[in-house]
Amino acid sequence: MRTTLLNIFLLFIVFQVSAQQKWDLRQCVDYAMKNNISVKQADVQARIIALQLKQAQLSVYPNANLTSGLGTQFGRSIDRTTNIYSNTQSLYQNIQLQSGILVYNYNRLKNTIAYEQFSANAALQDVEKAANDAALSVCTYYLQVLAAKEQVIISQLQIGQTKTQLDITKKQVEAGSLPELNRLEIEAQLANDSSTYISAQSNFDQSVLALKAVLNMDAAAPFEVAIPESTSIPTLPLSELQPEVVFQLALNNQPLQKANDFRIKAAEKNIAINKAQMYPTLNFGVNLASNFYNSFQRVDGYSINGYSLNGDMVSIGNDNYYISSPNVFIKQSRNSLGEIWKGYGSQLNNNFGQTLGFNLTLPIFDNGQYRTAYEQSKLTYKSQLLNKEGADLTLKQNIYTAYSNAISSLQKVNAGKKSVETNQKVFDFATKRYNLGLLSTIDLLTNQNNLLRAKLQLVGNEYDYIFKMKLLEFYKGQGLKL
């Protein structure tokens, strides 16, 4: 029970700390790098390819294998030490040490190592690309949150302004200088402003949830975004972000372009690998082997009709007789385990054999498999060249599009500022006329709504311009920062 209460208390503290922390763009990007699923998948793939590289590097060293077999034989079998058939139960063990090294293979191993190295470098760039894609997504949704928050603030200010206008109107109605209709019209406007605020707040909440989803964060976790002023976010001037200059820099700093370069080099090495398959291969090998063999039965002697045998003769009395086809009986008894293993070391030493040799493999006819693989590798190389060309064209198009969009967004921002400035003057003048009874409530509210729309539109244009500029800075290699 105490442990449960302690866990709840610690969890409460964590949530309190998280709730107090305000996340800026850098923190959001760093969190995404650690938790984004695409980044994790790319990292796992890079680790797999790194292991393949390690395996290729180790393949240049000699291999060595020690094998041993221990068992027992029954029935008619070959004595493993004499190669003579016997019909007795026996215990055997063989030990063998083999080692080999590739001497010549037309640089196949060397090119394989280079191929895996380029592939590993490409995989690391894939991780970087996944991280960049996650960072761009975070930046997009982060700026949407900022824009939505600005709209909430503007909506709140609009409500406050309408309430102030309603208080003034109520006093004028009570004084008899304005009709009751004016108060009702402003109250209706206050209701509309509240509806606008509710919509803005809902849009803000949805934007925060979308940002959490990109971060792979629990939707219920406390989360508060740091809100900088849009005017305080630094951006490079457009003169430093000319599309052709940015494109040339992006060719050298974007991970996709780097990955394509590595894959082209890997494809070149793969051609050499498949070409080497069609050339002779020379291996050098070493083999050390020995064995042990002992029967479970011990031969104590021979006899024929109760007489002892001496070689090929039998002794009867004082006379020796040669045996042509005797009925010989073998006198046997079972060895103990110690007797069976007796002489183990001497047997291994006596039966120890060594082999050194070369093995040459010369491909003659393989149903065209090696030739087909070689031709396919050349086509793969051409495919990689086309992939790079297509990716570079797409990159260039994206940069020029981003630059064009940035110019358009800047023009919209300038026009929006002018619109807000003009509508603010019109609204201020209309307010003075309304207070003097020279303007109807409808006209005043129309001017007020025009000003609200201009402010909201300006906020959207400002953050759209910021994103377009940050995108160009990203392509230039400046990273993402607010």
C-alpha cells in the first residue's frame, strides 16, 4: 500500500514538473529525435547494416573450427585406428581442427568491405533524413500552435474591446442618448466574438494534439508550448537565400543527397563483387586430426579343443601341429572403464595427422548465374544514378518553390500590416463617430469585424512566412531554430 501511494506521489510530481515546463522548438525537436518511430526504425536498419560491415571486415581473417565426436559402436564395424572390420562393441573419439583462408578471389573481399562501408554510410544518412523529416514536421505543427495561440489572444482582446464598447453603450442608452437597439446589437456582437474565441481555442487545442502526435507523446500528458512573439523570431534576409545558391549548398548538406552518393559508390563496388564471381578462387587450408579407439572386450587368449594356441600351431603333448581350419575359441573378458581409456594419450599421438593444401575453384559453367548477377548489378548502378538525378531535381524544385512561396508570403505580410493599420484607423474614427451618435451600431460593428479579420489574417500570413523562411534556412544548412 505504501509503495502504491509512493508511486502515485512520484507520478504526481512528474506531472507537476511537466506541466510547469514550457516546450520550445528545440526541446520538441530533441524529443522527437528520441521518440519518433520513423527515426527509431531507420536507426535499427543502420545498426543491422553496421553488423554486416563488421562481418565483411572479419571475413579477411582465417577461420578455424574444432570438431570432436565421441560415441560407441555395435555390431560389425570398422576399427577407426586400424581400418579393419571387427564385430565387437567399442568406444571411439575423433578430434579435428580445420583452418582456412582465402588467398585470391579477384579482390572480392576487398570490394565487399567497401560495398558494406558505403551502405553503412548511406544508412546513417537515412537516419539523418528521418530525423530531418521529423524536425520539419515538428516545426510545421509547432508554428501552427503559435499561430493558433495568437488567434486566441486576438479573440480575447476582441471580446474585451466589445465589452468596453457595450459598457459605454449601456450608459448612453440609460442616459437616453442612444436607443435600446444599439445595446442589443453590441450584445449580439459580443456573442459572436465569444463564438470566435471558442473556435480559436478549439483550433489551438487541436493543434497541440497534432504536435503531440508528431512527438509520439501521450495525448493526456501535460504539455505547454513556449510562445515567442512572431516579431522576435529571427529570419535571414531573402537576399541570403537565393534559390540557386541554396540548392548548391543543399546538394552537399542534405542527407538524402549524401545517401544517394554513397549508394552510387556501393553500386560500383557491387559490380566488382559480381565480376569477381566469374574469376578463379584460391583457398589455403590446414587440417589437424587424430582419433582414439578401444574395445569394451579384452582378449585373454585362444584355444582349440581345450588346447592353447601358439600362433598358427597347437601344442599337444610335446608335439606341435599346424592348424589349417581350426575351430578356434576366443577367450574374452570385459574391460573396466579405466582399462578402456588406457593409452588414450598415446593413441592420439600415434594417430595424429596433418594436412596442408590449396584449393582452386575455377568457374566453368554455372547456367549463367554469375553473368546475370553481373549484368543486374550494372543496371542497379544505372538505377541509382537515376534516383540521384530525380532526387536532385525534386530538391531543386522544392527550393525554388519555397523561395517563391516566401516572396509571396512576405508580400501578404506587408499587405496584411497595411490592412490592419488602415482598418485600425477606420475603426478608431468610427468609434469616435459612434460615441457622438453620428454612426450606427451596425456600421461600427462592421468596421470592428473588418479589423478582427485583418488581424487574424496577418497572424496566419506572418507564421506562414516564418515557416517558408525556416524551410529555406534548413535547405541552406542552417538547421531549425526560432
